[in-house]
Amino acid sequence: KKSYTSHLQKKALEGLLTEDDRLDMAKYISPIFEERGLKHKNPHIMRSAGEQASHYGALLQGGTETLIKKAGYEPIKYQKKEEKKK
């Protein structure tokens, strides 16, 4: 059942994103990842539209730890405003 469900999901989503959507997708998801406290050494625009969608889907499903461990994301370390002024 799980395998068939996965097959149907892939079939339903097939063709929704193309490589032409890569720039728009990167513009949309970049601030969301930043807001959630994640950064990557390579910007989102460097990834395919499918990979961007996969990472975004993982983020929406609460896969922050998976993104950190397997996809190379790092938590953003914020500094207090007082420290920035020095």
C-alpha cells in the first residue's frame, strides 16, 4: 500500500515544477529557510527545481534534523544586537 501510494503521489506531482521554475522557487524558499534558521553554503538557485522542492517539502514536514545531517544545511547562529555594534 505504501509503495503504491508513493507511486501515485509522484505521478500526481510529476510535471508541476520544471527547471524554468528554479529561479522563482529559489526566491520563494530562501527567506523561509532563513526564517527557520537554516543556511547552506550553496544558494538554492544552484539546485534543480526538484531538489529545491524536495528540501522545501522536508522543511515543511519538520525534517530540519534530516536537512542538517543529510543535505548539508547548518543552523544560523544569530548574534545579539549589542554584539553587532562593537
